[in-house]
Amino acid sequence: MKKICWLITLNVASITCCIAQDSQNTKVDSLHHVKKKVAIENSNDNLLAVSPDKYVVAANDALNSGNLDEAKQDIDRAMESPEVNSKPKTLFVKAQIYMSLQTMAKYKDLNPYREAAQSLFELVNAKPKYEKPSVDISLLNCAFYYYNDGARAFNERKYKEATECLNNVLKIYNLGDGKRFAESAAAKQLDTVAASATLTLANSYYALADYNMAIPMLVAAKNSPITKGPMVYKFLTSAYNKTANQKEEFAALQEGRAAFPEDVMLRNDELNYYIKLGKQDEIVKKLEESAAADPNDADIQFNLATAYLAMAMPKQGPRPANEADLVAKSEQAYMHALKVSPNNAVYNYNFGSLYFNLGSDVNTQMNAVSGMSKEEQKKYDALKAKRNDLLAKAMPYFEKSLTLFAPDGKTIPNEDKESFKTALQALRDIYTLQNKMDKVQDIKLRLDRMD
């Protein structure tokens, strides 16, 4: 049975401005005026000491005038004051300034929108309805910025950074218990972005092997009409498997198969699940259903052939009473697979192996005939003819597999080398029994070159 494998940082430094006080209680901004010992009363440099709110006003005026560098300088100074840095007006102005800075080339790479977002989170938490239309527009823009950066980080395999960005998309989406943007014209667009962020976030956690975080995200993704798809179920069942949650793995697998019955990937996952549990009857049942639904799928026919053969010739325990019937079904399935895909090396090799192994069984029966009576000789000759017939059937499939494994006669993919060597050894035995010694010699030379 073939297994289908499949199979998703900004450092911000801050400087806190210290306030020095002279003997006459005149406050001086020591960071910006280290060398200036005399402050001019009511100068712009002394605004923060007199009234921190004036910096907010100045910042807002500079923003409205399009002077973003001055606006940034003023709002940053205002944020240094505990008296005003948590006021709604201050947070709002800062968010508007930093969102505007995001459009400037000199600031863009610093992602100022992220600092704007943090101010907006604090503002919404303190006063949800403050300047709501403008705040909502900024929040939506932040969500889109975060999503684009998260998706880019994921594609660059920076999964930790991706989770940080995408979690902020969902934080914005879930404001007001997920109802804040219900009346917004961009609500549908935000729904799509949030759903995509959820899926990419799930894939990021999966890539980080944080399956406990990935699972709820994957569940949300498969429940969303926007992102629901076979691949979501693929990763969800895998995550359950990696956390040893067999019950949920099976439930998700069954749900996925019901939702996407034609998906080959999920079909193979289901078969692999039954193989893992050793439920051979279920395997065959599922394969027969798949074969009936898609008779021209060579992989299904091949997998069905190997399943029948595994039931006919178990590795342990006695062979079933219906062995011959199962072997015949396996033979028919192999023929069907090769009819659809005649130049598949693996199909040819395995079909040749079927006949060769049956011939080996008959050869064992021949060796068990120890008497010299006429009746025993007759039995021996009948077995010999049966063996030779089976080996003759195996021969062309092994020969074709050799040409398909190595089309140029030399280069053999690593994953096929063992099968290639086994096919050579089987042909050597067949040619020996057929007394084709020239071919036997050729096989020996090819085997020697492989060692």
C-alpha cells in the first residue's frame, strides 16, 4: 500500500526622557537640551513641563498640516508624560500619526502601524466608542497590514513572526466580541482576511510543531465556509495523530471524507489509518468502494491488488480458506491497474512478484514430494509445470520493470534500487530454470556492478 505523504521581528527600542529640575523649579528637558542650562519660559521646549496636553495639540496640528516628522516628535514627547499618555485623545492622535507614518518610505520598514495598533487597542479597551468611525478605519488598515506581513513571514518560513502578526489580525477581528465591525462596509472583507489569517496561523503553529495551538485554529478553519477544504482536514487529522488523539483523528477523517468524498489525499489517509490499526477488512471495503466509484484510477486498483494479496498471504498465521479467491482478485486488480497505467514500474514489479511468489510456493510443494512412486512422480511433474507456468508469467513484468526503473540502463533512483536488484535476482532464477544461461550470465554481471 503506497503511503501518500504530504503537508504553513521587529525590535523596537525606546528611550525614556528624563526631566531635570533646577533650583528655581524650572523644568528642563534634559534629553534634548543637555547643554542648555537656561530654559525660556513658555518656549516650545518647556511645553511638556507647563502642560503635556499642549504636545498632543501640537502633534495633532502638525498632522493636519502634513508635517509628520514634527507630529511624531510632539506625540512621542506627550507619551513620555503619565499625565496624558493614557488619555483617549493622546492615544487617538498617536494612532493617526503612526498610521500616516506607515505611508512614508523612511518609516515604512519600521512598521509604525504596529505601534498605532497597540495605541488603538488601549483606546478601544478604555473607551470603545471614542471617535469610532475613524478608529475603525485605522483598525481595519492595521488588520490588513498585519495579515500581509504574517502571510509574507509564513511564506519565508519565519513561522514565529507569522504567529505574532496573524494573532493581531484575530485580535482586531474579535474586538467587541466579534461585533465591532458588523456595520462596517468592510465587514465581509474583514471576514475573509480573518478566516485566511486563522488558516495561515494554524499552518504556522503546525510548522512549529505546536500542535495543541494548531488544532483549535484548524478546527475553526474547517468550520469556516471561506477556508474549509481537504488540506485543512489533512493537517487536522495529522495534528490529532501527533498528539495521540485517535478518537478525534478518526472523527475528523470521517468528516473530511464525507465532505470531500472524491479527494484522493483524504482517501489515502483513511486507508493508511486502517492499515495502521491493522483493520484489513475495512481497508478492502473502502478500496472496493473507491474502485467502484472511480474504476480508471490506477492507484486504487494497485492498492486493492496489494490488499487482496495481503489477506491471501498474511505474514503471520495460517492462510485463509478463500486464499485462491483472494489471489484471483489480486491478479485481476493488477491487470486493471496496468491496463490504465502500463508503464508504471512499481505496478509491473509487484505483479511480477505476485506470480514469482506463487511459483515459489509451488516449488516448496515440489520439494515436499519425497517418494519415487509413479503417482508421486505424476504429482511432482504437475507441480513443476504449474511452477514453470507461474514463473513464465512473472518474467515479462520483471523485465519491463527493469527498463522502467532505469530507462537508460544505468541510472537507478535510490528509492528503486532495492526493487531493481530483487527483480534481477528473480529473473536470474527464472532464466536458470529455463536454461537460458546467456541471460543468466548477463544478470550476474549486472548484479556484480550493483555490489
